[in-house]
Amino acid sequence: MSALSQVGFEDRMATVEFRVAPDAHIVVDGDQCRGCTTRECVTACPAHLFVPTADGGILFNYEECFECGTCYMVCNRAGAISWRYPEGGCGVVFRRG
């Protein structure tokens, strides 16, 4: 087993910094999401940032996004997710632990 696999989640997250931009780099169109039955973004997001709402929409919290693009790639509703990289100097920063 490698040394990395023995590191706990909290220790791994201690090596990540999130420089939050004032504007979200991912925008979710809740109206588009209401008709979705599969919710791939909810299950695929490694940071668990997509949350179903009581009215059938999706709430997205961009502040701790890893910028992997998984949500955009798995979404099956055209126009439901708009994705771009955060503004310069903002976003996730991985540091050596």
C-alpha cells in the first residue's frame, strides 16, 4: 500500500486551497434540472457540491470546486450546466503536503 493511500481525507484536504472568485465559474440552470431524472451531477461530483432541492432543481456550491469538469461532462441536459475556468488567480490550488 502506498503512503498516499494511508493519508486521511482531512490531511489530503489540508493540501488544497480554494481561492473563491466573486462569480461562480459553473452556473446551473435549475429550470433545466427539474426535468432530469438521472441526476448524474449529484452522484458524479467528487466534492459533492450538487444538492437536489425540494422543487426538483439543483443547488450548486462552487466555493470548493476541484474544477475537474465532471459535472459538465456527465450532464445529459443541453444548457443545464455552463462551465468555464475561474478568473485568473482564483480557483483550486493544490499544494504539496
